[in-house]
Amino acid sequence: MTSEAKACCGAKRASVIDPADPYTAAALAVPKASAETQTKLREPLRKIPGGIFEMGARKSTYPDDLDAPRRKVNVDAFLMSPTSVTNAEYAVFAQQTGYRTVAEVEGWSFVFHLLLAEPDKFQNHPVGLEWWRRVDGAYWAAPEGPGTSWHDRADHPATHLAWYDALAYATWAGMRLPTEAEWERAARGGLKNMKFPWGNQLVPSSGYAMNTWQGDFPHTNTAEDGYIGTCPVTEYQPNGYGMYNMTGNVWEWVQDYYGPRAAPAKFPERNPKGPSEGHPRIQRGGSFLCHVSYCDRYHVHSRTRNDPDSSTSNCGFRVAADL
């Protein structure tokens, strides 16, 4: 196991994998869905208007996240899924293609300890991150390992998905992963310089608006928002663009590499796509594990990164498409 991880956000698989590894080839080789299926998959996508907006934070809580300073960017209009890809949706993809996720190929994934019926049975964990337990046989269809199933959470986001697995689904669907700039444009829902998709209050007057951690991390989650683990993808109110759960619930993979940004040739930068090369990929939005006492990356500007072959019980994705 590796000692490197981004707080509660996730843990690395620690496989020794060359950047030109076979997982990319496997993801891009999945058979395409039929034209009829692809048309059906596009129907729920929402149009996100193009335009100039301020991306990032005024000041970063975690400088290594490189989410500051704010900068003006200009994105073209695009289409984006209003929700994370669900277990039911990923099941259709897996059945039609026979694709095996990284967790299936490697034989295990990281599970958050409170999600396990008997966490003490699983003592293999990254150094200093004892809340992440390596569970043999854990993957998207068996989220807590053998004996568990996605069927009791069909409308929850599919998890234990590496970046490659998200790429494979998008390839099959005739879509793509959103760029980081597109993701943040959609997350903000038309609001300017707000912390959350609904405004600046962590808990608005109407009550909890996202699925995060309440209590004493990582030992006790009081679940005041209704959930200890993931919640249905349409839980809570959508933002101004009709996007659900853009903060909290699960981290979402985007297309971009993590790394320092090159200075744009002109301002505002148009359709930025992040560094041209690298290895770690960006995740956005935070998850059900985010808490102000430890990892408050649950804002519309928040970001983290992980290796593209890493999978945990709090990472998923949503898809995008060109108009």
C-alpha cells in the first residue's frame, strides 16, 4: 500500500503501471452501443449554456489542489448528464460489452470502513488512512465485497470506478467525460462566485442540500443529512441548470490531467483542458466523506486528484457531449 493519498478523498491502488498501460486500450476498445441506444442515452442530458464565468477559488484551503486563484474562462455550450451514472446504468453497459473494471481485473478495491458489516476483518489499509480498507472482491456490482450487491441501490451512483472505467462507459455511450471547466460551469448553475450550487450557506434554511459527513470523522457519522454512504442520484434539489448532487455524494472523474496550468495565450481562456500530459486525473465535487474538520472539499470549486487506476467506494462520474 502507498502512504500517498488526498486526506479522506481517496486512496491509491499503488499498482506499478506505466502511463501507456493496457487499461486505456481496453477502455477505448469497448464496442459502441447501437445508434438507438446512444440516442436514448443522450435524451436526459441537459444543455449547459456557454459563456464566461469565474472558475476556481479566491484563496485555496489546500494549495496543492491548485484551485486558486479565480480566473475567467469561456466555455462553449455543451450537454451534460444531470446525475452521476447509476448502478443500473452501469449494469447495462457491463452486460452489453463484457467490460471488466480495474477493480475486477485487480481483484479488490478500497471500501470505507463504516460501510463494512465487520470492518475489523479487513486490516489491510494505506498507512495513516485506516478508514480505507482493502476488500478483495469489492467492485461496482459488489460495493462492500462478496455477498453485497448493487441491486438494493440501483439509483445510487456507480462507485469503485477508476478513471479508465469512466472512459470505457463514455466510449460505449458515444459521449465523453466533461472537461474540468465544463464540470464547474455546470456545477455553479448560473450563480456567480458562490461556494455551493445553491448559494453560500453550507446548510440552507430549507435543510440539508447535499450528502456529506456529520459527526466525528472518521469514527461516527450521525447521518443528519439522511445517509451514511451514497444517496440516490436525484436526492436533494437540482441547481439552476438542472444538475443534481454536484457537491457531495461521490467524487466525479473529469477528463483533465492534474498539474500546473500553462499561462493562457489570451484572456479569458476559451475551453481550457488542463495540462497536455501527466498521470493523475482530476476528480470534482467532494463526497459523502467530506467534513470541515478534515477534508472540506465539497464546494463547486473543490478538486482533488488520484491515479487513473484507483478505485474507492466514493468515486463515480457523469458524462458530457458536444451539442
